[in-house]
Amino acid sequence: MIVVMSPNATKKNLENVLKKLEKLNLRTHLSEGEDRTIVGVIGDKKIIANLEMEMMAGVEKTVRITEKYKLVSRDFHPLDTIIDVDGVKIGGEKIVVMAGPCAVESLEQLRETAQAVKSCGAEILRGGAFKPRTSPYDFQGLGEEGLKLLRKVADEFGMKVVTEIVDRSDLELVENYADILQVGARNMQNFQMLKALGESKKPVMLKRGLSATISEWLNAAEYIMSGGNENVIFCERGIRTYETFTRNTLDLSAVAAIKELSHLPIVVDPSHGTGRRTMIAPMSKAAIAAGADALMIEVHPHPEVALSDGNQSLTPESFKNLMNDLNGIAKAVGKTL
Ligand code: PEP
Ligand code: MN
């Protein structure tokens, strides 16, 4: 349920509302807009069903939320949420770019990539240290050594780190090195891991599952938020369809859907979304036009020898051209790059 306070409600009115909800052991979530305060209420369904708040002074109305997800819902929090990743803000006017190799392979590879992408404006270095590969015989990542390299190189170039966590038991380890914890598509509904991430202080980037509906994705984010971690970022990375020309079908309508249903920011990953190098630029432009807050793009200094996802990795040079092209699109939708 949400309790909408009237524009002339006093502080005391709000306090009384909160006190009443607290007494009933309900959790509240305040969203203070310019002229109205909204109180989101979660907890025991039966208690909420019988709750009468309209009679209280300062309450304009109450709205029952039928969706299962609440904290991620825009009804609970009408204004856009901006997530501050140690100074890099995701969800505001500036489009944030995360770039780097699919997998961390070596210090040289990472350094060369970071130097190139940072000089074109990327602020967050991506790279997998634990790789969820389809085949057990493919490169599985460097593990902790990869995390160390990410931190070292990101610090060298003044960047932040986003990297994937594939197992709940690695949480402390990954937290030690990363600025954003990435939940991969294959783990979107790993509920035990989502619960553990709910207790983390680090922002979480939640990739959409390979065949997840928008509602399942929102509910996965609700797991993290209901555990107390409010810094959740969505990432659209394509879904499985009957199409085989592309690796996945990048669902850009998800950007508009998430913006309508949630206050949380959304990143688009055209690299995994298409699997094809030639499609990264057009899909990045379309993502920004559709309202994406950030992009995640795979870049490798020598894609032809990459240990994973070489086919979809841009060279530093093509990444530079892309960043130049994106400037105009960002401007056209009232944003900066
Ligand atoms: C990745 O970003 O490295 C990755 C494995 O992506 P996804 O989980 O979307 O397949
Ligand atoms: Mn990849």
C-alpha cells in the first residue's frame, strides 16, 4: 500500500502516520517529492488489507498495490533513483559507459583496454574474473587474480569496477575488489544469492535472465531491495527468442517498460544482446534514444585472440568512433555523455 500525504500535511501528521504503521510492525519507505510525501508500506498482507489510514489528518488517499514487487515500483518512489557509485552517478543526466573485456586475461590486456576506453569517456571498467561459460572446457576466468588486476588497473586510470559474482560464497571476496556487483543473466533467479546481495553495501547490477519476463526481473530486484540494499541497477542484455542471426534478441522495449514500472536505473548491454560487433553501434544509439541510463560494452585490444566473446568485442578504435557518434544522440534526448 502507499499512503499519499496531502500537500499541506504537517510534520506532525506524517509522524503520526509513521507511528501508527510502526505499531502494527509494518515497514515504511518514505519518498519525499516537491509537494507531496509518499509513504510506502510493506509487511503482513492481512494487516495491510485491514488498514484504514484515510481518516488520519494529513492523509490525502491510500493506494493498494496489487503487484508483488513494491520497493522497486515507481508507485512507491515516483522520482528516478540515481545510484552513486563512489562519485559516478547512474540514473541522472549523464549517460554512464561501462567498457572492458568480456574476461580479464592479463595485466597487459586490461591495461591497454582501460587506457583506451577511459580516454574516450568510459568511467567504469568491466571484466569477468569468474566466467559462467556454457561449456566447462572454455576459459573459466582468472578468479581472485582477475579481481586484483581489475582493481589495480581501474585505480591506475581513475575508473570504477563492475564484475560478476557467480556464487554466493564469493560475496566477500568480490566486494573487496568491485564497486558494482554484477548478477549475470544465468543467476537472475538465484534467490539465495539475491538475498545475500540484499545485505551488501555495494550497488548491484542485475542482468535480465535469458528468458525472464519483466515481472520476474522486477521481482528479482525486489529480493535485493527487501534485504536492505536499495542500490539496484537493471541491465537489459537480450532474451532468447527463435531468432538465430543474433546471439540474443535485445529487447529495447524493456527500457521503456522498466522506466514506466520502476524508479531504478537501467543499463543496456548491446554486446551480449546481439553477439555481433557490427550491431553494437546502432543498438547503443537506439538504447540511449529509448532512455537507457548507461551502456555496457565489451572492448578487447585484439578481439581475434580473445579468450571469450571476441565476435562481439569492439576494438579500441571502433569504440572511440562509437563514443563520438553517441554524443549527438545523447544531446538530442537532453542528456550528456
Ligand atoms: C557478462 O557480462 O560478462 C556476461 C556473462 O553476461 P550475461 O550474464 O548477460 O550473459
Ligand atoms: Mn561476454
